[in-house]
Amino acid sequence: RLALAPNKAEGLNGVVARGVEEFLAQFPSEGTKDLWDVITATFFPVNEAMFGDTFKNCPEAMQLWRQFDSDFSKVTLGMPQSQFPHMEEAREAVVAQFKQAYDQGKHTAPG
């Protein structure tokens, strides 16, 4: 909750904006880009804003989120999560990353 407190919004926005600008600066000046590349532009900056460099130092983080999210809608519609063991594996890995950030005091936003 500390990382998302209203008085932290400006710091969060600054970190996210910087990260998105850096990400988009790597795109070619013309041509096309896969929409997924644009969508993922916010993944690491948003996590960095809330948890410091924890996820920047975990290159597999995006894959873990995709693995967790791949069948999430099915679970929310009532299918047992036990039918999707890959979700549990990814959840455990992501929770470990969050715990590491918390234990290291990286869970508060700048500002």
C-alpha cells in the first residue's frame, strides 16, 4: 500500500514515464511493430516504480507473468486452478520476487 499511496503518484509516474520513453526509443523510426511489444512497454517500468530494480534484475519476470496469466480467465470463470499447475509455479516465483523486494525495502515508491 505504501508504494501506491496518493502522495507517491508523481514519483511513480516519473519512473514509469522514463521507462516507457527508454523502451520506445529502441523502436525503429518507421515501419511496424507488434502490438504486444507496445503493450509490454509498461511492464518493467510499472514494476520498477513499485518494487525498485527487483524485476529489472529478473529477465524471466515477463515470462512468469505470461505463464501465470495464460489461463487466469478460465480460473476466474470457475475452473479449478489445480487444472493449471503452470500457473502455480509462476505464482510462486512471482511471489518470491515480491517478497525479496519487500525484504529489501524496495516496496515503496520514489518521491
